[in-house]
Amino acid sequence: MSKRKKYIPHKTLNPANQRLRLDSLKLELQNLGKTIDALSKSHDNHISYLGNFAKHDIKNSIQSMDSILSTNTLKELTDEHLLSLKTNLKVIRQTMENFAELIPYSQDETFSITSLISAVELLNRNIFFEKKIEFFKKLPQEIDVRFKLPFQSVLQMFNNIIINAIKSCDGVENPKIKLEVSVNQMVIIHIFDNGTRIPKDNIEKIFNFGFSTTGGSGIGLYHAKYICDLLKGDIQVELTDIEPFTKAFRISLPYTHISGI
């Protein structure tokens, strides 16, 4: 005779627990939506920066060349006109070469810290000039530090921090931004600025979605931390007494290898 299976009644779902679970899922979805929104907007901003980088110089050169060619006949062209055409062609060629530096290529899919910093400089050189911001850097000498990380993601992360520093320096006399690199178990990059000081109460909130001390959207720093976490790195903001700076963003990233130059 077969054994009869013991009947186990289904537990009645607790409405209070159900409500808590639903609230938790709703909050999770809201946070996911915020993250997707931040990724989308930050990505759009990055694409805009890449486009504007080349657009500014190339547009000016083309307008200058067009002015010469459309207002003069072949017989009216002077040596001065020809020199101007050659100069503008050189500007366009140089701009395209610089643009190539924003998308470095290597067979092993790695890139150097030097190429990263050069790309950050190129993306922001016009705004540094317009706002009279002094940008300087301190890199390790005689060594080549390489990363095996998605270049555009790392560039976007660093550029978001630089943009924040630029905004923070609005209205500051003699604005300065400094980028300093050191190497230990990880690559440590400090980005200093002498902009508005962050109140201590805001330090813990600086990477929160929507929080801003510069009047911005509060998306750039949130996204920078999101990328850094994905890359198994770390990002912190620190107040500093190093003159003339008021704060520093400290980024730690894993590197592939170091070699002598």
C-alpha cells in the first residue's frame, strides 16, 4: 500500500510583507530608471564634447578658406591668400590628427595614462582658454602605465570630473586645475581645483543622483562614480590645504602593466 503524501497547507501571504516587498521593488525600479537616465544624458554630453572638439577649429578654417575662394578669381589670388589657404589646411589636418588621439588604437586593446590625459586636455582646451583656466599636470617620469579598460568610458569619467572643476571655478580669480598621477598597487589620479569649497556636510552626498554644488544637473559626478565602480576602481572627494587648491577628486584605477620608456 502506497504512502499517502502529507498535506502541507500553503502559507497565507502576509499583506504587510507583500506591501513592503512591492515598495522595495518600486524603489529598485526608480533607482534603475535614474541610472539609465543618467547614463543616457551623460553619454549624450560626451558625444557632444567629441563633436564640438573638431567642429570649432574646422568650421573656422573652412569659413576662412571659403571667403578667399569665393571672393577672388584665380588671377586675383595673391601669395598672402595662398599662405592663408595652406595655414588653414594645416589647422584642419592637425585637428583631425588630434581627434584621432581621442580614439587611441592598439592591437592589445590597451592605452596609456599619457594618451588619456592628452585626450582630456584636447577636449577642454577651448574652454580652458575662454575661461582663462590654468591647467597643469604632473605625470610619472620614465615609465609607461597602461590600462586595459574601455577608453571612452574612462575618458568620459575623467571629463565629467574636469567639467565639474571648471564649473566650480566660475567667478574665481586666477582659476587653476591640476592633474597629478602616482602609481602604487593601483594608479592614483588626483584632480585639484581652486574653485568653491565643498561644505563638509555635502561630501557624503557629492556623488548622489541629482545633487550638485555647482548649479548643474547632478548627473556628471553620479555617472563618474558609476563608471569607476564598474571598472573596479574607487573615487573620493577630499578637502585639501595644498595651496591654492580647495579640494581634490581622488580616483584609483587598476592598471595592466608598467614599463620603462
